[in-house]
Amino acid sequence: MAKLAPYRKKRDFSTTAEPRGTAKSTSGNSFVIQKHAARRLHYDLRLELDGVMRSWAVTRGPSLVTGEKRLAVRVEDHPLDYATFEGTIPKGQYGGGTVLVWDRGTWLPSADPRKGLAKGHLEFELHGEKLTGAWDLVRMHGKKDEKRENWLLIKREDSAARPANATDILEERPESVATDRTIEDIAAAPTAPKPASKACRAKAKPAASTLPAFIEPMLATLAAKPPAARGWIHEIKFDGYRLQARIAAGRVTLLTRSGLDWTRKFGTNVTDALKALAVDTAIIDGEIVVETRAGASDFSALQA
Ligand code: MN
């Protein structure tokens, strides 16, 4: 209860649609970032810890550029329910403006986050729909009597980081991960989310008969050193060819990563082996990964 006292004190729940909420005794590790068009646009980063959302107002929003420091002002703990809040806060109320659920997922601190909060350094991974990889939140040294704690949110170097000249994730993905709406959509119609969002339609599985002639493979990115974050495994890359096997109507086609048909360059032992598996689809990336008829989760592998 006491944890949320500052949160409640600031709000009039007879006026605002924000949840009153209760501090829970759960041990989840969700995170949310809410784009908040208040008097000044900012992004609220909330990390679940000990039954509440620990919160920071990131004035310019997160950046995927390694080392780019974004001011994150520590604000009052919010209830867990707040993580799904999207809508408008009436003018004149605390934080009056529009709120959009910009990203959500889980966060994984690399050490005890309670100690980290006290010490002023949290090192963690984000597993969100927009933000991933390793991040640091570092408290700046301030005067003792300062009311607010100023922290910095900084992206660590890893494969999720972007170069300084790359597209800004804030501009690339302005939409709500909950309803696909923009902040303008929400401001215009705060309580009427679109029933079938673009995101939902995009996630719909294509029919089995629409196997494309070629699927552009995900390519490796050249890096000077392997990523430092947890969750990575490394394998030796032997020199060779990366191929994609397309199996449709009993015919096996071996395609290069740019889509050239190299089936004839290989002995029939490769195509025969694939045919014998009686598979529906197969994608090769260093090794041959085959989806069998037994089900989507049943994968067989052959060394290429
Ligand atoms: Mn805010």
C-alpha cells in the first residue's frame, strides 16, 4: 500500500481513467514503455519489480544508438495495472494528455535489481516488441537535497544496437503495440480502438498454399566482436554455401541466398534426402532445417 501512496496522492481517481491499482506480492518481470504526450512529450519506462512498476520518464525517449545517453527522471512507482493503460488523462490532472503503450515485454536484470536500484546502476536486457538487447540505467550524481533522481538510459553495444545514422526507432515505430494506434488516433478517440489492427492482420498466418517462390533469408551482420549480452550462442562458421531448400509438390529446389536456382550444382543425394523426409517446407541456413509433416514443432536437421 505504502509503495503506491505517492502515485495515488497525485491523482484524483474520480476524474482520471488511470487505474487506482494495488501493490502486488508477485515477482514478475514485465516492462512497458508508454509514450506520453503531456505538457511535454516523453516516454515512461516502467520495470516491474516486487509487485509495482518502477518508473522513469525518459524525456527524449530511448535510443538504439550505443552510448547515446537519454535522461531518465525517476518518478513514483506505478501499479502493475498501469502497464495496460492507454487513453487520455483529463487536462488539469497530473500528467494530463495522451498515453500510448509504445512497447512491452520482459526485462532481465543481470544482477540483483534491488541492489542495483540502491547503488544507482541497473544492467538489463529488454525483450520487447520494439526494444531488445542490453541496456544500462545509471543514476547521475546529484545534490543530496535534490527532489528528483536523474538517471541515464543507455543502449549497450550488441546486435540490437543501431549506428548513429540509422532510422530512429521512435520515428520508425510510433504506433501502439496494444492497438496499433498513433498518439493522434488516441487523442481523437480515446476509447475506441480499431477492431482489426494492422499489426493483427500482419500476424495472420498465410494459407499453406501460398508458399512463396523465394523467402529472402535473414543475413548475418559483420561485427568486430561477439555481443556481450546473455542469450547468445556461438558456432564456428565453416566456409561453404548457404542454401534454402524449397519443397513444393514433391519437387526440391535449392536456392542461393539471393534466390538463384542451384539445384543442379548438388548431387541428387541432397535432393533425394530432402524428398525422402516427405516434408512440406524446409529452410537451410548453414544447416538444413526441415519442417516435417509431423508438425510445425518437429524439426529435423541434416548437416549441409
Ligand atoms: Mn509520464
